[in-house]
Amino acid sequence: MGERARRALGVAEWALVPALAVLLLHESWARRVLNAPYDELWLALVAVGAVTIGVVARLESVGTGPAPFLALEAAVACVLTDIAVFAGEPGRDFLIYLHAGTAFLHGAAPYIAAPLHGYPANPGDLPFLYPPPTLPLAALLALPPRWLAESAWIIGSAGAVLFALRRFGLPWPWALAALVWPPVFQGLYVGNVAEPAAVLFALGPSVGWTLVLGPMLKPQDAVPALWLLRARRGRALATGIGVLLAWTALTLPLTGVGAWGRWVGALIAYRDSQRFLPGLYGFSLSHVLPYGVFVAVGIVAVILALRVSGTRGLAALGLVSAIVSPVLWAHGFVVTAPALLALDAPLLWTAVGLTSLLNGPGWQVVMLLGALPFASALVRRSRASDWHPLGRAATAWDDPPPAEGSDRRGNQTATT
């Protein structure tokens, strides 16, 4: 990078500090947290933190750069957003799984047969959209007392997401701090399956075949599974398909063939429901783009991500899984973490700040920011920074890709 480009990039990074502040306050000015205005709380906490950073930097005679101030803005916004989320329904998504499991145990229909025209009074009655092989798993949740099942689910999910964050390369202090990142916190709070499913993605570089199981829990996770083709991990792909087929065959006598037709009908009914209840789109690009454009963007994003080699390619496909998802909520961004960690510290903390928004365009902007390291070396992480969660680590994944011409065990494979 030339001196002129480096200087321009530095100016742009400093400009992110007021820009992020303005966006956070604009999108949250009417919100209240702890019975106080969000904007006043945020401004007070950020002001105290900024003065502290300035004083310490002055006493230690060190430069700061924009990263610590952006990290401060993002961290305060994340914590305040998490507090606001507490006003919602805890375990909402877990109840969806629980209700489906209960219905399955009693021979009732776990899938909707007609579009929704209004939101149910109990959020746990929202549609269950997972394929039939997951129904026996949902039924297991309905066997013990609810408090025991829910406690075990939350504890297990927290452990699973911490495991995934560690596999992404985060040191323990940063992995624990990431529990307040809204995609992680909200997923745990509502009990969404995205948190334990993140383990399947995180094990991709080392185990491989777990990527094939992801679509059983989140259909958009079929995108990261394409990495096995890109990396010529044919054995892992075959193993994953075999496990998937075996589980489907094992559960078929319990679910019956007809459940598959009812599941497809439920997906169609949910899609039709989005016309009456646009909130069912979540943060998906399908809500802000014409459908044809959304499909075209998804195809192009997949093709471009498949051009990226090594585990960086898997990180790119994790981001693309959010881009192509027709229904997307905050917890769907957990698998974008490796892609976001490829950003230099200022842009990374800007992305974290944007994901603290409960609504607004911030989530779609994060998709664009996450794609930048794969498109331009200007914003790719190149500087060791104490304000970057990876510190001096070179990559987000703690497992390097297998050597050219060999699989993870060193067996010879076709060359890429």
C-alpha cells in the first residue's frame, strides 16, 4: 500500500468514529433502557470511556488510533441492546421446538398448513420449519420437565457457542466477551438452534463432514458445505452425506413419508405468510431487494466466495450463508464471525457496532463490510493490533487448511 493510500485509509477510519455514533443514535433515539433514554445512557458511558482512553494514552505516551474509540462505541451499544432484549420473550425459539416435539409425541401436526395472517399471542406458537428428521430430536426436549430441558438447552448452547468462538481463533477472554455480541446473546436468550449449530461450522476445517449436517438445522448452511468441493475434501463430503442419509433413514419409520410433504407445505405457507407479516423476513436481503435481484446477488456471492482458497474461503461462505438466507435474524450472523475477524480493527468494531441495532440498515451493511477483505487488500487485516480480538494471530481459524494434494490425515487426494 502506498503512502497516499495509507493516509487516505487512516482518515477514513477516523471518520468512522462519528459516523458510527450518528447511526447508533439515529436508529435508537426513541428506545429506552433501564427506564432511561438510550441516547443519554450511550452518550454518558461513551464520554466517560473516551476520556479514560485519552488520559491513559497521554500518561503512557502512546498513540490510540480510531480502533479503541470504535470498540468503546460498539461495546456500549451491545450491552445496552442486550439489556433492552431482556424485555422480550425468553426462550421463544426453544418453545417452538418444544411445542413441535410435544405435537409429534401426541400424533398432532407440528407443521402449519396455511399462511399466518397475524402473529400468535404466544411467540412459541410461531411455525416450526425444520425437516422431519429433526422431529425426534424435538421430541426429546418434550420428555423432561420444561425447566430442566430449557436449562440444559441454554447451558449446552452457551458451551457450544464458546467452543465455536474458540475454534474461530478467539482467545478465552475475547470468547467470553463475545457472549454479549447481540448475534450470540440474542440467540442464547431466545434459545435458537443457531448457537449449537455453529459447532458444525466451526469444525469444518478439521472434521469437514460436519458442514454437510448444517443444512438439517439451518438450510442456508448448505452454502458452507460447498467448501468441501472447493477444497477437494471428497471423503469428508461423502461421509457427511452418508451420515445425513443414515439419520434420515433411521428416523423415517418414526416420522413417516407424509411428513416430508407437510414440511414442504409449511415452507410454502411461511413464504406466503411473509406477504401479510413482513417482519417474518427479519434482516434478510430478500426483504429489501426484488426477488430476482436477491437470487442474482446470492448466486454471484456464492461464485465469488468459491474463488477464495483455504479456510478464508470457508469464512467467505459463512458470510454468504447470511446473504442468501430468505429468513435471517441476529443469531444467523454467528457464522459470519470468521469473515468479520478478517477485517482490520476499525472496520471490525464498526461491524460489531452495527450489529447492535435492533432494526435499520446496519445488518445489511455488515454483510457488505464482511465481504470487503475478500475483495480488497486495503481493508484486509494486515496490522497487529491490541484492539483486534485476534491480537497478533494471522488468521481467524485455529486450524490451517490441509496441505495441497493431501487430506487432513495426509492421504493423497486430487490436486486443486
